[in-house]
Amino acid sequence: MASYKLLSYADKSGKARAGLLVGETVYDVESEVTAAGANGFDAADVKGILDAWDRAAPVLASIANNPRGDNSQALSAVKLMAPIQRPSAIYCAGANYYDHAAEMGNTGLDKTKIEPLFFCKSGSLVIGPGDDIRLPQNYSQKYDWEVELAVVVGKRARNLTLDNALSCVAGYTIMNDLSAREMGKRDDWPFGMDWMRHKSFDNAAPMGPWITPASDIKDVQDLKLKTTISGEVKQDSSTQQMVFGVAELIVALTHQLTLLPGDIIATGTCAGVGAPSNTFLKPGDDIVMEIEGVGTLTNPVVKGD
């Protein structure tokens, strides 16, 4: 059984199209689905595929085993885009790694006494692999990095349990949960933390490079994560450090709301962010984020407006 990655790539007009990466070749999904006579879902873009994931997944697996290649290109020749252009929702788990919580001054977390903490990011903040992270110049002086395993939802889900929580997962990608560290605390309001200002600004959600099917990940709670900034390793940990595992996060969310195909769940970051050492991103930096079995997300940092 050939493995594959589901991705978005730019066509000649710059519009995102769904691609299937097998080896080092990208196959146009719509062309392959039509040739296989497997119509019945929108195969032109990734969101359409996720909307029909139960039907689409076996078709993609079959194509990966024997692609026709009528409309294919070498991976090195395509411009990759964010796997999902405008996710309907990005749910982010806060302080969800023991080692990261400790470096930020929160030691001794007892998960029997707490519940998952979530905040949201707008889908409009998503940029793709290789895209410039344009740091807004008049907003923050303390932009920080956070490598995160991002869950891609492939099935409408409500009131799931630990036994069936992972059944709604189509696959996984990488998200950089960029943060404006000094913007989170509010002294002018009595509410304390302002997650909107802290986490949501232009380019704050680099994502990619593709979606690795959940079936390709043997143990989602045992994956290595690494962030390298301009050649220096900053984060080097494992999803074993999660306070609440992927299934637990999904259960908590689906008891609150209905997850929809194309939704993203960013599962938190590990130790090694810039805040504890007062080290922050600056124009000229190159960010490389790696998650074992998922891929590598690279973005340069430039001065924004």
C-alpha cells in the first residue's frame, strides 16, 4: 500500500488545487479521480475532499497505489500552499505540554484537577509553506514561535468518547502558533488574559506542508517535534509531553460544540519558545519546524507593515 500526502498547490493562475504527493511526484486529485471514474465528491480542492472524507479516503489510497499521472509534476516544481486555505475554525489548546508549561512558570500541573484550555484563531491568518511571515511592525515587539501538531478534522463530530475520538481525524499537519507575547495581558480590563490580542494578527498561523493521513501515524502521542531558528535548534521534544492527548482534546471540544470537516485543532507546543530567554523573532530569521512522520514547515521572517 503506497503512502501519500494530501496537499494544496498553486495552478498557473495562483489558485489552490488539491494534489496527492506520492514519492516525489504531485498528482492533480481532480484529474486522477475523474480518470478513475470515482466522481461523487468535489476533488478540486482539499476542503471538498474533507467534506466527503469517508468516501474520498479509499479513493485517494487507491489512486496512490496506481496513479495515471496525466496531470502531474515533480514536487520540486510546484508551489505548495496551506493545505486548507481558510479553515472554518482553528481551535488551539493552550499550555498543553508539561515542559512548556514549566518553562513559562506553571509547574506541577495536575490534569485530574483541570480541563483543556482552548482559544481560537481566525482562518484568515493562515499562510502556507515557504510564505513570508510578515511581522506587523506597529503591533508587537515580542513575536514568538510555537511548533504544534495540528489535527485536521474529516468528519462531523459531536459528543465523542475516548474510544472513538480519533475516528473524526482525517490527518495531521504542522501549525506555527505565532504569539505576540506582551499583548496578552490586559491592565485596562479586569479579565486578565486577552487571547485574541496575544494570538491573532496577520500571518499568525503558518500551516503545512501537507496533510499526512491519520492512518500513517502509528502513535500520535509519540512523535518528535523540533524547531530550528536560523540554524539554531530551539524546540526539541515529543508529543509524549502533552497534558491532554489528542483524543482527550477532541472529546472536550465535541462536548462543547460540533466539529466540522476542515476544522483544525492545534494541540499545543513544547518547551523551547523564546519568551523565557527574552528571545524573539526578527526579520531575516528562517523558521524550520519538523514533526516526525508529518513533515517539515519552513517560513522566512520579514518586516511587515
